[in-house]
Amino acid sequence: MSVATRSAGDVIAFFVDVRRERARAAAAIAAAIVAAHGKRIALGSAHEAVLKLEPQASIEGAGLLISIGGDGTLLRAAKVANEYDIPLLGVNTGRLGFLTELDGAGAMERALPAILSDGFQIEERIALTASWNGQEHFALNDVVVRKGAVSRIVPFGLSLGDEVVGHIPSDGIIVATPTGSTAYFLSAGGPIIAPGVDALGIAPLLPHALFTRPLIVPVHSEITITCDSEILHANLEVDGQSVQDLSPGDSVIVRRARRNVRFVRVERLRFFSLLEEKLRWGVSIKDRT
């Protein structure tokens, strides 16, 4: 969903993959552009020493958060952007860059001055929260409940609201947003969900059942995943990161997050062109060009 042009404000925050030289170099270029436009820089505390930049403001007051790295960096930055309700601009210096808006430091160098001077458009994306034992975890892509390091198949309970969907013998269950439907959910056999669709996807991981299939459910659904009593150990994962050990009988409740993540767009997203370019969707295996 796009809205009217929004100003970048006076404070620009950075979230950088400081482990990678290409990302650090791109951050230095971005910082110089920001300074040239009279804007102040905000950094997370872990970034200051590595990037050798002097923060001039706190991230709470930022009008724009620039993520520099790969898709993993952007997923971590999305949590910060959502927490402080800041629009997020993704710059890819990694391998795939499916979620990022600008591909490489060169594209950033060309686009950033206009973003800072003239403002930008926003596209909103659905996010998730996973609740367990009073704790809440944020996810832009997906929530996974997965069995631990045990070879045998175990059941996972799945409910929508007060309705029991079933007990599924599998390695786990994944719940994905439309954004996450092109990530692990796709590898798990789930369908691609177009970004503008208000729906969530649910898929079992390696189910031991012939007719168990992925589900598409309304975005307002309350999804409960329960670890069966036969499970010795399981993990709760959000956006590919393990955040909690689970025990037999534990339940995880997955809901739509209270706020959407707001992505900065330089131009209108052409989703299916992006699928073809990045994931080779619709391209014949005979096409080697």
C-alpha cells in the first residue's frame, strides 16, 4: 500500500552489516551524503566503534532507517524500524537482495540524494508476533516451531482461534506473511502470496501424511501451535533466528503485529518481475541466458 510522499526528516538512522567490508564502505558513502544534506546521523550502539561515525541524534527521532547489507540485515533492521515506527530503506550489498530496494552502493549513491531532498513513497507490509509464556517476538517473514535434534516424526497441534485444525506429524510448522512467502515458506512447499494480499500462510515441515497441504488463512487469525507431549525438545524461531527453547505441552500464539513495516520505495514494486529476476520464477530450465 502506497501513501503520499513523506519527508525523510532531520535524522537518518543506519543499520549496517558491520562484518562485511562492502557494507561498511557503503555506509561511509551514505553518511557523507546525509551530512552533505544537513541531516544528522543516528546509530545503534554496536555500530559506532566499527563504522567510526559520530552519532548526532538518537534513533527514536529518526525519519528514515537505512539498512545496508543483505536480506538478513534488513530482517533485523525491520524489528528496529517497527519498534520505533520508522520507514525502512534497504540497500543490498549481499548476495540475493530480494527484499531490499536498492541494489548496491552505486544505486544508493544515485537515489539517496533525491530521497533526502524530495521525500519518498511508502509500501506497508504485514508483520507477525509470536507469543510464548508472556514473551513476544517480532517477525517480518515467518515464525517456525520446529522439533529439536530428534530423528523421529512427532505431532504438532494446530488451531485457528477456538477451532482445532489437527495434530500434524511433522518436523514442525511455519507461519508466513506475504513477504515471507518467498523465503523458507516457499522451500517448505507453500504458495507465493502477493504482497498486497491480507492473508497468512501456514505449512507443515516435512509432514508424515499424504494429504497434508499448506493453508492460506485470514490475516486477523489467531494461530496456535502446540508441542505434543511426545516432543522432548523444540525451538521457536522468528525470521530464521532461534529465540526460545520449548518443552512438551508448550504453545506459541502467532498473530498479526500491531504495526506494519513501512518500506521506502524509489519506484513502484514490480513483484513478478522481481520473482523472475531473483528466483527465476517462470523461467524454463532450458533457458541458460
